[in-house]
Amino acid sequence: MVALLALGFQAWLPSVLPQDADERAVAEVLAREAQAGDVVLLHPWWTERARLFLPEGLSVTAYLGDEGDALVEHPRIWVLSQPALPRTPADAFARGFLPGRTPLGPDRRFGPLVLRLYRNGRARPVRFVASEALPTASAAVELPGGGRVECLREGAGFRCPGGARVEASWHEVLYRPSRCLFVIPPGGPGAVDVTFEAVPSSAAVRLEAAIVWEHAWKHGSHLTPLHAEVADADTGAGLASVTVPPGREGFVAAEAPGGTRRLRLRVQSDNAHEREACILLRALDAEKAAAP
């Protein structure tokens, strides 16, 4: 019986898996019609084979839970799906993906592949990204009993006293790949401060923080919350702050009105061990729907 089921499965597979010609046909459409800022979302997320054929330079997102990603940097989203595959629940995908999105045209089919373009109503013009601005920023640490000490620039990041560190790098946060500020605080009441100059005017400043690697889900009594705050670097007035408690997976976010020209990010955790942070700090304008 098992052998018959296996044979049936092998006979069924070709009917739901795309051929090279299908993938190339999709790539030709995208090469012709994709615009700057577009992104391709793969559904289900594990259908990574499509990356081999998609046009170079076109952003692609594919991770568990990606249907709920706001994708604020992308005014238009191309959903490339394989609906005939098993365990591809359309209703669950629609609940996470469709709010704020509007179809721009009908489905286009290429064998078992379905391609559809959406306007992303959750998109927001991005005026500033801290991870990109790190080369022109400055950093320092506050050490208990040691006052404020400047960090030394190392490559595109900083090495700081007390074992603290700041750099721009890719990390996974609850399956989501994110290029962020990777920050290790010095521990104790001290903190890492990163100051950014000439931040463009914007409608809002958005701060998001998360713990990376397997440390995010840990609940040990030795762990302490991670605190991140962004303030006006000139006046010291706090703008937005978040706290990531032990065991919290994913980003914790806060948003405040923009307009400040210089921003200071402060990151602190009493016990810095296993509190390595992924910080997203961006200046965004108001939501604006993409043109067709």
C-alpha cells in the first residue's frame, strides 16, 4: 500500500510543480513590467526555486509569516504563488496579506504558477534608515563609574569599551531576514548611544527592536529586558521607546512624529549576555498608495 501511495505521489508531482519554461515566462513578464521599488512575494514561502529565474535586482521576500509583513519600502507587490501545492491555505494568507492591498489586474497563469500585482497601501516613503546611515554616525557608551566614552570605528561599525558593539548587518528575527543595527549593550545601567546627523524631515520616526538568534525565546531568570529609546539629540527629549522582555520573539515597535534633524539611539540591558539586539530605526512619511 505504501509503495502504491509513493508511486501515486510521484505521478502527481509534475502536475503541480512548474517547469523551467513556466519560470522563464514569469521572469519575462517581471523584466518587462516591474518598476523600481517593486517586490516579489513567494507563496508558499518555501518555493525558493523561483529565485533562480527572477530578474536580477528585483527584491524578493520569502519567509514563514511573510504575508503579514507591511513591506513599507515597496509600493507594489507581485505575488507569485503555487496554489495547487499541499498545505497552502489561501484563507490564512488572505487574512494576513490583503488588508491595505488592492489588486492591479487579474491573475496571470504560467502552468501551476499564478502571478498577480497588488498596490501596497501599507507602503510609506522611507526618508532615513539608520543601518544605512551608520558610516556617518558617531557612537559612545556610558559605563558605570566610567562616564561617557567614545567608541572606536571599526569598518562600517563601532567597537566600544565594556564589550559593547554596533554594526549594520543581516539578522533573522522570527524568520524574517532584516538588515538592521546589530547592537550589544555594555551591561548594567550603562548603555550604547548612537547619534545620527542630518536626518531628513519626515512625518514619523519608527523604532523597532528585537533579540536575535535563539536568545529571543529564552525565559531564564538571569535574563533582563532590553530597552531601546530614540531621542532628539539636540534637546534630549525622548521621542519613542520600546522594551523587549525575555521570551518575546519578533520586533517590538513604537512610532512618534518626525521632524527632528539629529537623532540619538540608546540601547541598554542590565545583563547584556544573550541580549544581542536587532534595531530598525527609520524616518517615514505618511502612507501613500502606489500608482498603477
